[in-house]
Amino acid sequence: MKVYLDNSATTSVDPAVVKEMLPYFEQVYGNASSFYSFGREAKAALDKSRETVAGILGAKADEIFFTSGGTESDNLAIFGSLSAIGKKGHIITSKIEHHAVLYSFEHLEKMGYEVTYLNVDKNGSVSVEELEKSIKDNTLLVSIMHANNEIGTLQPIKEISTLLSNLNNARKDKIYFHTDAVQTAGKVPIDVKDLDIDYLSLSAHKFNGPKGIGVLYVKRGSAISPIMYGGHQENGLRSGTENIPYIVGLSKALELSAHSMASNSQTIARLRDKLQLGIINKIPEVLINGNPAKSIPNILNASFRYIEGESLLARMDAKGISASAGSACATGSLSHVLAALGVNPVDIQGAVRFSFGHNNTEADVDYVLEVLPEIVAGLRKMSPLWKGK
Ligand SMILES: *Cc1c(COP(=O)(O)O)cnc(C)c1O
């Protein structure tokens, strides 16, 4: 049996999405910037996709920019806003951001920006009070993710934007606000006007769309400059020939996921809770990391104490189960997210992230619960830490 439980790393492309994309490879292959009919048809698909995405997010079409994915959207929001602001100053993020944000801030720190990395509590929540205390006269940008990709914790984005807009009323220099919503799209509703943010990043492959295509929402009037120069596509913000099949695929995937979000989220949460309960009942010495009650519905992060997560993952893989140690991009190093939560290093080593998608079934959970206790017991038998406890 094969069980895929790494949907926070990536998802399968929905067959309906593939079907929607196919004509744009061989039939409607024109360049959307060309004036003749092949180009006009591609342009029509581009415009329609932009309208669809804008409609779902509560944005205007001219606030939607297509990029190559979550990483580029995060980089464009951060470097593009600061470039438009045009002066150095203080910027704020959290210690548990995805590396696309965290390493961008570390780079900016080396370039002379002053950076605050906010702590999180043991559930992974940023404190709005701590954020408020960290703000300075020269603060330019705040970037806090919507939900974390290792533990699923949802951040108080609306409270933060309310705080910032109150502060901005009395400031000379506006503080801009970006959120990486790559993990939330398709799992919780996103309305950019309600969240009241300046920039929001999405990536199609996290919601059953293709890899290599994403969106950056930029509020009308918010500071933004390009970080790449070329053919002036995407209203000059993101040059490069538009990837029409993938843009069409992203728009279809977002439409499908928005449409079935309520029922999918319910099913997925039930499967996750069943796995959590089963693990706790069948396996001693397990810690649940984060707080599933304050999280997106699809992530369960558990530390199997006294063994190494990597060995556990390898043995699960041998039984056909795909899960991960947290972040697909951080293999080999200890999770910076769990460290920020205050999880002790030994328990970080024993951490495994199970992340569900809409293809998972009860049978998947039953199978994991059937093989996992034996694997854990086997590894513990060989573990000096287990024997010595
Ligand atoms: C996956 C992910 C990204 C990166 O998106 P890509 O499309 O793979 O570049 C960024 N942020 C978060 C929270 C993610 O989960």
C-alpha cells in the first residue's frame, strides 16, 4: 500500500486542472503579448485567469501578479517593496517563517537593514503585543506568514493589520505588511480586503495545481518595484513571457479548492484527528507539536521521543508511507520552527510531519496506525536514549 502524507510539501495536480491546461500547450500556444489571433486567445485566457483569482481572493484584477511560485512571490514582495520605498530602515518578521522569507531577511540584514525576528509561543503563535513593542520610527515592512508549513499554526494576521493601520494613521512613513499564505490557500478562506494586507503570496502546487506558478497580490497603491527587468509583462512588475498553461492551471486549481474548501477541510481535519488520537493511544512517549486546534486542518506534527525522525521516515518509506521531517527544504538540519517553539533538540530530532490532502482516506490512516507502532518500537529497541531513560 502507498500512502502520501506530505501534502504540505506538494500535492498531486487535480485531473480537472490538467484537462484545463492541455489546450494551452498545443493549440493556444501564442504569446499573450502578440496582436494576432493566437496571441489574443492566450491573452484572453490570461485575463480570465486573473479575474478568477482576483474574484476568489476579494481583490481587483490589476492587484494580481503571476510569478513562478511561492519563493518568487515572497522575494518580490520583500525586495520589491523595499526597493520602491527606497531607503534603509527597520524590518520585522518571525522566527518561524519559511526560508523564502527568513533567508531574504537575513540577506537584508547583511545589506544593512535592521531586523527584528519575533519569538513565538509554544504553539507557534506570534504575539501582537510583542510586535507592537518592536516597532520603531524607521520600521518599513512586516512579514508574518498566514499559517506555518511545519506545524500549521495560524497567525493573527487580521489583528496585526489592524494594529499597523492604526499606527500608520499617525506616522509619516507607512509600515507595509506582507503575508505568506502559501499553506492556507484552499484550506481557510482568504479575503485580502478583510485581512487588509499590502502583499500576499500563493503557490499553485500546494493546492493541487502545477509546480512553478504562483501569485503575488499587491494592494493598489502599495509600494512595489520589479526585481527583474525585461519585456514589461504583468504591468511591468514581473517581466518574462506569461506561462499561460500554468496560469490557467493555477486559476482552475484555486477555483476548485475554494469551491470544495468547507467539505474538504472537514474531512481532512477528521483524518488528522483520527491519526493523532490513534498515535497517542498506541504509542507511548509522543509529543504533539503546535496546537492543532489553532491550525490549518491538514498538519499533524509529532515527536516520537528517543528515536530519530530520519530513521522513522526511512522505515515508513520502506512500508510505502511518505511523510517528512517538517520542511522539504530543510533536510539534514534541525527544524528552526520547532526550535523557536522551545521543543528540546532531542525531541526535534524525533519529529515527523504528517500532512493530509483531499486524496487521503480512512484506509490511509488505518494503515499508518497498523504499521507505525511496530516501527517505533523496533527503533526504540536499538536506541541508547530509550534504554537509558
Ligand atoms: C512551499 C512554500 C513556499 C515555497 O513555495 P514554492 O512555490 O515551492 O516556491 C513558501 N512558503 C511556504 C509557507 C511554503 O509552504
